[in-house]
Amino acid sequence: MLRRCLLPLLVLPFLLPTFTAQAQRLPENLQVFPKDTPRSELIPMMRDFSFATGLRCEGCHYDPVGEGNFRDIEFASDANPMKEKARFMIRMTRNLNEFVLPMVPNRSEPGFQITCKTCHRGQAKPLLLGQDLLMTVHESGVDSAAARYRFLRSNLGMRGAFDFGEWETNELAAELVEEGRVEDAIVIYELNADFHPESAAIQGSLGQLYEETGDTEAAIRAYEKALELGAPARLIQSRLDELKGGD
């Protein structure tokens, strides 16, 4: 029993020089950071990049095995093309902070600094909610976009990755109208109404689109709901009267 307890104590002195040497060895192939940057400074910066983008080490560094094991990653290698993209983004952020932002008129002090998370918010691609959903509409259809909205809201709503306020999604619906996708826009407005039932603007927009598609009954219901929610009567009542008069 005593021998078993003493064994780690006997081995540890021989392992310590190895650990110390690894910790003191300078990182290789640094092109953005100073070449003499110690690991003790580099690793916290890498950790910040990871949190900001939602990527693990293999997101930018070369993993020849492909299993995401830290010990297999070749950090000095440039084989992963994402690494050069990351270098570009680091330089871009530096240029914004050092040269562009100081030129802002009447800039507050201390000056605001842009970081990776300013845009990425935990995502590899820093898309806004409307951009993400519009891509989904184009690639998979509006029903898939509605399902994705609900998924993102349920799973990322508290992380601040996306703006789930009323107007971000309203603007998506308006963009679909501009593309001539009126039926798709109605689906998005109806989805937004589920989460913002207090919005008169959504109901007013739905009334207009229902009219455009010839659904008079739905248009009347939407306009009446908009008035109940406080929409200005001068914008709604004439349309409502005309639709009811037509009946």
C-alpha cells in the first residue's frame, strides 16, 4: 500500500521538466500575433475566439484524425483553410479598432472596442435572424424557415445570438413581399403574430396581404384585430368599411 502511494511521488519529479518545457515552448507559425507570444497569453485569446464563434479548436486548426481530440490537432499547420480566414478576420478587427473607429465624430470615451463576439454572437457565420431565415426560405421553403425560427427561439433565445423582437421578423416578411412571395410573407407574419400577439402592425400588414390574395374574411378579421390593438383608425377603418360594404 505504501509503495502504491509513493509511486506517483517518485514519478512526478521526472515528468515535471517535460510539462514545464511544453508550457515554455513558444507556439509555432504565428503570423498575426508576435512570434514571441507565450502560450500563457495565446491560449486565453484562442479560448475567447472559440466562445465568440461557437467553434472548437478544429474549426480553424488542422485535425488530421478528424475526431476533435485536442492531442491530435496540428496547431502549427496551415492545412485548414479556415485558419487563413481567421487571420484575416483578426486583422480586420484590429484595423477597425485602431484606424476606423477613432475617426468616428464625437466618439465617446473610453472608446468602444469591436470584438469577434460583436458580430458572431456564438455563431460560426454571423448571420442576423432575418438573413438566416431568408436563406432557409430560398433553400428549403417557408415552412422550414418557420420551423427553424421556432427551433432557434427555443434553443438560442436566451443566448443573445439572434434578435427575436417583432421588427426583425417583420422586416423579413416585408422583404419576401418585395420578392413577390406574398404567401410566404403571410406565413412569416402569422408566425410572428404567435409570439407578438400585442402587435397592431402585424395585423395591419396581414390585412393588406390577405386583401392582395383575395381572402376578404381573413382581411376583415386582421383589420378588426389591428383596431382592437390600437392601430390608428385613419389607416385601417376605410379599408375595413370598403371590405364590409363589398359583402
